[in-house]
Amino acid sequence: MDNNILLSIASIGVLGIACQWFAWWVRIPSILFLLTVGIIVGPVLNLINPDALFGNLLFPFISLSVAVILFEGSLTLKFEDIRGHGKTVSNLVSTGALITWLIIGYSTYHLLNLPIELAFLFGAIVVVTGPTVIIPMLRTVRPNTKVANVLRWEGIVIDPLGALLAVLVFDFIISGQQNNALGMIFLTFGKIIFSGLIIGFVSGWSIGELLRKQYVPQYLRNIFTLISVFAIFVISEMIESESGLLAVTVMGITMANMKDMDIDNILDFKESLSVLLISALFIILAARIELHELIHVGWPAIILLGIIIFVARPISVFTSSIGSDLTVNEKLMVSWIGPRGIIAAAISSLFALRLEDAGYSEAALIVPLTFVIIIGTVVIQSTTARYIADFLKVREPSPTGLLIIGAGNVARAIGKELQSHGFKTLLTDSTWENIRLARMEGLETYFGNPVSEHADRNLNLIGLGKLLAMSGRLNLDTLACLRFKSEFGKKNIYELKTTREKHTEDKHIVSTKHRGYELFTEDADYGNLAYRLRNQAEIKSTQLSDEFTFEQYLKKYEKGIVPMFAIDDKKRLHVFVVNGEMKPEANWIIIAMIDKN
């Protein structure tokens, strides 16, 4: 194989992962950097030419990649989630999406002189926001709970529904291209829809049953599902042309809503695969753009961007939130955040290729126009949303709070002391007596299992940045560490050893790689700390100084002290862990359990 081809393919992979990493580091949606890099290495520097590189394989690669992305997105659409997150979200993904589609379609038709069918196809494409661009923005902006929930669930639900709308509009256009008579157009359109719905539902139910009844071994489940997506897409296309994307979308929705269907592992695998495909796909798509096409859309595209941000989105949000408990400021914040992302970029490129082959020369403008909207909404909204949230007073404080697993006497004493220093704490427990006592002490609580499905939907993590697992139940604490590692990051997961572990052989103890950092000191365990509290030990705060150093502080109490936390002079919380290397300095505050003399 030509070394230049290998170098180009490897370069796409390296650049894609570099963009993903840099996006994670600066907390801006990765699609912005992927498209920018693609434009630079493609039309600007002419280093990568996707058409020459992939030849006839380019179109199949894009088609299958989009199929996987749509399937992965549709797996997150559970109907109970739509019902469970209020009328505002339901309205935004139905009435609001329709309003947005009509405004964008009408504006595109008049501003860019596209054929009306292409204008409304473009409107359907850029209806979609999606979690891949919304969630990184929410982490940076930190809006209050109501705003964050509306935006998060809108992104999750509109992702597959918006894609479905775009697929339907595209199928309608293709039906009209194949037939001139109106009756034949609707007949062809109906055949495409019927084929996609039936094939998608039957295949989704069949594959779901095979997985649910364990007919496919665990190690093959992910690969089996991936190959099934490819197969169903191709089979549907062979039965009725242009029905494949609808089929895989319906297939994913069907599997997501099957009872007792565990799709978490499939979702994890598909998310990893989607990251790889997205990284390569959008560099390739952006590299195909011609600079003269970007220049051609010019000022009309900028005006359209303004209409999307300042007209379509606010009208959609304010109409959808009539009768809700959102304040005017919260509605304005929701109106401001609506970046376009992965689905819009993927399906616009695929549809443009197919429509150009069908004789629509103007379809070439859909891709650069979509990219202008994506880059514009991501750049403008991600760089300004934080300041607008501050101005509107809908921004949560920094995620300095702590999620504490367990609400026993140790957790309550720690939570109360941390709360006195201004740190938000949330205690979770399935024992009502513990929750009752915590509430009586003025602590915020969640009554239930923190790793339950109910907690996934209702546990409010806004403002929380660390996990302290200290329920005294090894299995629960370990599960919580695994569950919240992706939320808080491994470096912010801490676990208090149970007393039973001291007398357990290593082969019966959960591996440390699945657990959090061991809290406090070698001698500290749940039973030991609970016993000390029952014997009138107290959790106290002491400020260090140049005259009273940390070493002197430890010497004063000798073995009657367990250092727990330190607050530095910038009000940042540090946690003492076994084999840690923290060195508290003057003016720091030490929080420790101190035995009664």
C-alpha cells in the first residue's frame, strides 16, 4: 500500500483524537475543532483529499458511519424519560421543533434562493442540538437545575427525533425526484416510511429479544449489535432505497424501550465507537468543502445564523414553556443555549452527496451552510453563555460540593462540618432513620439507592464535584465509586474502608482499581470512626499559622486525631488519603476528628 495513503489515514486518526482531547481540556464541544482542523488540512493546505484517498469507498463509509451515529443516539430515547421531565421538554421537542423548522426553512428559502424543498430539508437538519454539544457546555456554564435539566433532556430527546424529521423530509424529496405525479410521490414516500418502520421495529425487537434472553454471549453482544446495525441498514436500503437511516433509528428506539433490556454496555461501546467515527468523519467531511462554497454562502449565512439564534430559538422556547415554572431569566438562558452539532454535520453531508447524485446541484451548499451554523452557534454560545448566566443570575456555584454515600453518624458529622465552611453536601441513604436524622441537622439528602435508575433520573449533581463513599457497606461503596467515576473523574472519588476488610483475605476484597482513594489514614475505617463519635469524639476545624504548623498540630493530639480535610487560603478543599502527599501550609484550615481528652 502507498505510504502516503497510510500516512493520510493515520493523520486523520491522530488529529481526530487530538481534537477530542483538546476539547475535553478546554471544555468546548469537540466538533468545533474537528471541523476547523478538517478545513485547514483540506481546502486551506490541501494536505488531505478525501475523494482521492477513499475513492468509491467514501460514500459507503459516510453512510455506515451516520447509521451508527443515529442508532447510538436513538438508544438514549426512552419514552418514560420524555414523560418524566415535564411539559416544557415535551413541547420543545414537538411544537418547538416544528416552529424552529418552519422559521429556518422559510428564512433559508428567501435568503439563499434554494429550492423550497432543499430549504426545508436544511431547516430539518439544523433543528437538532444534541447531547454531544450541550453537555460539555453545561459543565462549563453550570446553569441552575431547572435550566440544566431542560437543556440536557431536550438535547437527548431531540437528537433522534430531529434526525428522524430530517430523514423523513429527505425521503419525501427523493420520492418527488423519482415520480412527478403527486399521488406517486406520496406512494413512494409511504413505501419508504413503511419499510423503514417495519424493518426497524422487527429487527430492533428481534435483536433485543436475543440479547435480553442471553442467546448472545456477553463478549459478543457489542460486536453482534454493531454488525446488526450495518446489516439492517443495508437490507433496508436493498428492499426500499433511502429507508436505511429510518430503519436503524427505529431499531434503536425499539431496543431502548424494551422492558428489562440492559443496553448500558452497548451504549458504552457505541459511544466509544461513535467518538472514533465522529473524529474521523468530520475531519473528512470538512476537508471536502471547497473554500469558494464557504465564500458563496457568505452574508446570507451570517444573517441566517442570527435568525436561528435571536429569532427561531427564543420563539420556540417561550412558546414551549407557556405555563411552566421557568422564570423569564431561565427562559432567556434556555433560549441562548442551542448549539448544533454531530447529527447536523453528519446527515447534511450524506444528504448533500445523495441529492447531488439525484440532480440537485444546489445541494452542494447545504454542507458549508450547515458548517457555518454549527461553528457559529458553538463559538458564540460557548464563549458567552457563562457570562450571560451570571448576568441573568441563573448560574450555580463551582462544583466544589460533595456527594456522600451513606448518612450514618460519620457521614452526618462530616457533612455538617463541611457545610459550615460553605461546601454543599448531599447525603444519600436507603435507611429512613439515617435520612431523618440528617434532615433534622439541616443536611440535604436523597432517600434511596444512589446507583438506582431512580437516582440516575432524579439525583441532582449540580454543584457537586467529589464523591465520599462511606456507607459502611463495601459493595454499595464500590458500586458508587464505579458509577460516579465518569461524573466526577477518578481523582475526585474517595472511599472509607470498612471494618470488615481488616479481617478479610486479599482474594475476597474488591480490587483497588475499581475503588476510590482510601480516605484519611491507615487506621481509619468506618467502624473505628463511628465508635469514636459515639465516645464523644468531635470533628473540629483548626487554622494553621507560621507559629502553629501542621507538624505541631499533629504532635499536640498525637494518636487521638484523624486528619480528614484541609481548606487552603483560596478556599479549595483538599482530602487526606492514605499515602497522600498533602503538605498543609500557614493559614490553611484543618478539619479532623479529635478524641475527647
